[in-house]
Amino acid sequence: MPGDREMSLLRNFVSISILLLLVSCAAGPSNLIGLATLEPSQVTSEGAQIQNLFVATSRLRSENAAEFFSGERAKALNLANVDVTIPPVHAVGKLEQPRFNEREDVAKHFTIAKPLVFDHGVDFAAKLNDELAKKAPGNREILVFVHGYNTNFTSAVLRMAQFVHDTDFKGVPLLFTWASRGRAIDYVYDVNSALQARFYLVELAKMLTETNAESFSIVAHSMGNLVTLESMSLMVKQGIRPRNAKLNRIILAAPDVDIDLFDEYLKDISPVQDRIVVLVSKDDRALKLSRRIAGGIDRVGATDPDIIAARGLEVIDLTRIDDRDNVNHTKFAQSPDIVKLIGRGIAEGNSLSTTATGSVENGFGSVFRGVAQVTSGVGTVLTLGN
């Protein structure tokens, strides 16, 4: 019979294996972009909408055309553009995908089409400026989205398209996708890919400062926060800042970042700290697993919100918000009310706390009844849910 120590190790192994399975199941669709060939008139005749996305990536081009970009690391920043079709049956917070062996259908599913690769950054920037010029003054904003761990290229594209559509973002969306392999067992590989990608995100930032954008916002999820914070730290040290634009909002959703490392980042990025909002959830099972793998050090996204607010930050506590999966790691995109809240916060340039506390009369629903706003140190905690 095994002893107590052996039984404890066995229990830990089983619990980690179960969580890895759960995270893996939440990883999203296979890494095929679909290559939908319908013309825009055919898409709209089906009642679908088209969301155009710019893409900057540290991923290597795939030899498989249907994969577009792989999970391997490139030695240079790659630039692209894709269309995503959003089905007429889409519900806010959902990502409608074909079931096993089901054929892709623009009337029922998100699809990806018209992949375009830019050979030169000048062409990419010119296309960005063209899109910005089509927007009304006040909407000429670029939203940069940085995805998390265990995310293949397809998943990253579809998640951003869903998020942008559901937030009703009026500007130009840009996905920064780094070389995650999209496999739960590749956690360490993904960490190193995230660290490698920081230099390419800085390169992208330099490019964006030369565009005609009026403002910028950043949304990072999970391990994407590591990429984002590393890059922001480098940018502050190098004095990189938008030419004539403002930094609107930095939303750190479920950060898979060591709390001690986070404190070091805050020292570097203090000039923009008042723009940061941190979304946390104490029931985030993916971050509990990450904490175990990382030697028992708390991850920012699952830390007590008062502890984060004590650093002078605005914190939104999503612990009471129901998630559509059983990992509780993607509430920022899967909870309809939270998606709408983020969208309004970006559009209005307000803090999310200000937006949420005025949200009952604005029709956000019962999720905001009994909102508690608590000052903790010099920061703020807003607890959402019943």
C-alpha cells in the first residue's frame, strides 16, 4: 500500500491531469483557418457580418496554407490581415463553431477568410491608415488584443473577432498573436514564446506610433499579460510613445503573471498606471494550476482583489460572475455583461468602475445589482455579480 506521501503526490498528479484536460478542452478549434471562399455579397445574403482584423505575429508561417501561421517561433515580425464572418445566430459571449465532423456554415458558424500577408511594414501601416481614415473622428482608435496560453492561430483570430463584435468597438482591431503551440502540455514552451514575443510587440508599437490613430487601447488575456507587461516595460525605458495619440485603456484580464514579478513591472510602467484595469477571479481554475506549476506563487488574476488594489490599481472582481466553461478563465469575453462593460469603458474613455456603477439604468441587467465599490489603499475594487 502506498504511504501518505505517495498518496499526496498521486492526488496532486490526478488533479493537475484533470485541470490540464479541462484547459485543453477549452483551447478552441483546430489550427485551420477555414479559408472560406464566399464573396461579401454571399456572406451578407446569409445574414452574416464581416469583421476585418489586422494581425501582427511572432509565429512562423506554416507550410500548410490552411494553417496560415503555426505555433513555432519566427525570427521576424509577420504582418497580415484576415476577414472573419460572424453568423446571424451569434449570441453575445459565444463563439459558434462546427461540431465534430460538421461542415463549416457562415449562417451558423464563425469562419475565417481572405488571408493576406504584407511583405513590408510600410504597406501594413498604409493599410491601417486607410482603415482609420474610414472611421469617424473620435473612432480612429486601434485596439490591440494579446491572447493567452494554449491558443493556436485560429483560436486567437476567432476570439478577437468575437470580442470586438460583442464590445461594439468602432475603431480598428489589431491582433498580436505570439507563438503559443495551442497545447496544454506546452506551458513552458509558451512561457518562453511569450518572452521572445515581447521584442516583436515593441517593434509593432514603434510602427503604430507613426500611424494616424487618435488613441490606443490594449486588452491582454492570461499569459498575454506577460508579453504585454514585458513590452510596456521596455517601451517606457526606451521612451516609445504615440506621436499625437493617447493611451486610452490597458485591460489586463486574468493575468497569468507571478505577483512578485508584477510588482517589478509596476515600477517600470508607473507613468501609465492610471490607465490600467485588472480583471480578477478567485475561482479561476486555470490560474490555480499555473500557480502549482510556478512553485506556489500567486498569479495576479486569481489574487485577492484588495491585494491588487493596494498597489494603486483599478480592479474588477469577477468571482461571482458565471462563466460558460468550467475553468472560469475567459469571463472577460464569455460573460455578455462583462463584454459590454469593457466595450463601453473603451468607447467612453471612462474607468470601468465608473461605467459599471452607472450601468443599471443603462440596461446591463441584474449582474450589476448590489455593486460594491470599496477603496483599498489608493486603488479601487469593484465587485460584480449577486
